Amino acid sequence: AQSVTQLDSQVPVFEEAPVELRCNYSSSVSVYLFWYVQYPNQGLQLLLKYLSGSTLVKGINGFEAEFNKSQTSFHLRKPSVHISDTAEYFCAVSNNYGQNFVFGPGTRLSVLP
Amino acid sequence: DGGITQSPKYLFRKEGQNVTLSCEQNLNHDAMYWYRQDPGQGLRLIYYSQIVNDFQKGDIAEGYSVSREKKESFPLTVTSAQKNPTAFYLCASTPGAWAGELFFGEGSRLTVL
């Protein structure tokens, strides 16, 4: 069985500061990894995904994430956040057939002026 | 533009009433999913369907029912047997055999009074 842990339920950060949202997973098989963003009362939008290849993945809106197999982590980073980045962020894992998605509990990012 | 349409966006019902949430996609995706979202709990899978006229229970199927009579439609009925139906419901889809990422609708918020 797979599971996903997001260590921080809330992350406040000032505008233009860097941010890292942490994600760890456990799985007995190879996985695909995803980060999704959700704005209030909306669906989830894909930020980026790791399927194979380079462990540093770049996504939309200036976000990037690094897959670390030895630490079973897939932390999300942005060097300089904007007010518009305020949202909830979900880390997710699937098996390497792209099935059996499991989501973490989410991290609420609040960007302060 | 292709996408997933959920309706209604907001729904209020009295306790004991069945409610049906609509999900329609024009992405020509084979697989469709229903998730329930509660604060701080991430997304939990209710039902999924990988092909027309076939569907499987997810982790929290009790008190819910679905049908898949057409490829583009996957309605969810929240029955009176669901003990705590107030939640945000998300419909999603994936292309097929190699599922890849989930594509989400905008969600439906159900409040039971």
C-alpha cells in the first residue's frame, strides 16, 4: 500500500520569499509523483509530475520539485512567491501504471504582503 | 475546450434525501473517478470506473452509488445511508490504460441541513 505525508498543514510566508513544501511517501513499488494546487472552491490543477528521468522537475507558475528516492521525498519549491500563490497544495503518488492515486492531506500556503 | 463539468456547484439538501451530482467530460477519457474532500483529510476515493458499464468501489463507497452508462458521464448519488454527506465532491478522469495524471472538475459542494 502507498501513503503520502505532508509534514506541514500550514505554511505562512512573506511575498517574494522562497518556500518549500514537504512531501514524503512510502511504497513497496515504483511510483509516479505529482503536485496539485487547489484554489478556494475549485478543483485541483496539476503543477508538475515526476514519471522518470531527471529528478528535478519544473512545473507551472515557477514551481519545481526534486525526487529523492533514498529519502522517499518529493519536496516542492519556489524561489520567490507571490500573493497569487496562496492556495492549498496536495502531493500525490500513483503506482507506475498510473493507477491507485493516493493523496496527502494538503498544505495550506498563505503568502503575506 | 475539453474538460470536466460538474453540476451543481453548490447544493443544499435536507437530511434523509438522496442527491445526485453530475459529472460530464468531453476529453474522451476512459476512466472516471469520484473523490470526497474534507478539511485536513486530502482526497478520498469513493468510486471509479475504467470502462462503460463497469465501476469499482473505492475506499469510502458506503452510502454512495454510481452508474456509467455513457463514456462521458459518471453521476454520483449520495444516498440517505451516507452518515455524514456534507463535503466537497470532486470528479476526475484519466485517459485510459496508462492512466497518467488525473484531470479534475471544479467540484460540487454539498451541504446537508
